[in-house]
Amino acid sequence: MGTFWSAFLVGGLICVVGQLLLDLTPLTPAHVLSLLVVAGAVMAGFGWYEPLIKFAGAGATVPITSFGNSLVEGAISESKRSGLIGVLTGIFEITSAGISAAIIFGFLTALVFRPKG
């Protein structure tokens, strides 16, 4: 039961921070999205995101901050194996499934619904 509470609290806190940034600052949703991805990447760079995942589980892996963590983790692991080129390839190796899903489902949604614009 403790895992559910920690996931709820951490995931909720990440969402609250994002919502407060939207409500209390002139930042656009794109700015907040980018800020949360960068925050996850910085936390991963300092080694803080992995303990957060161990503590909160899905509360830390589902929000967008986890994407930043995945980018850094992929770059670090591949750079150890392949050197400098691994930094570039590692970013895409770990995140390619999520990026592909976003593109495919975005396309399918645009076919079903009428996009604005």
C-alpha cells in the first residue's frame, strides 16, 4: 500500500508544479513541458532521478520528467559503450518507442478528429 501512496504523492507533486507554472506564470504549455523535461534531465545528470523512481515507481516514471531522465540515461549508457557517437544514438535508442507512439497516435487522432489550424 505504501507504494501507491508514494507514487500518488510524487506524481501528483510533479503535476502540481506544472499546473502552478501554467497558472501563476506567463509560460505557455510548451514552455512548461520543456522545463519539466529539462528538470528530469538535470535530476538524472546529478543521479537524483533513479532514487526517485525506486521510491515512487510509476509516480516518477509516468510524468514527462521521466522523458528527460530517459534521454540522459540513454546518452550516458551508450557513451560508455560507443564513445561520443553513443551520446547521440543513445538518446534515440531508449526513447524511440515513446517518440514513435506519439507520432503514430497523433497522426491517427488527426485522421479521426478535425485538427484546428
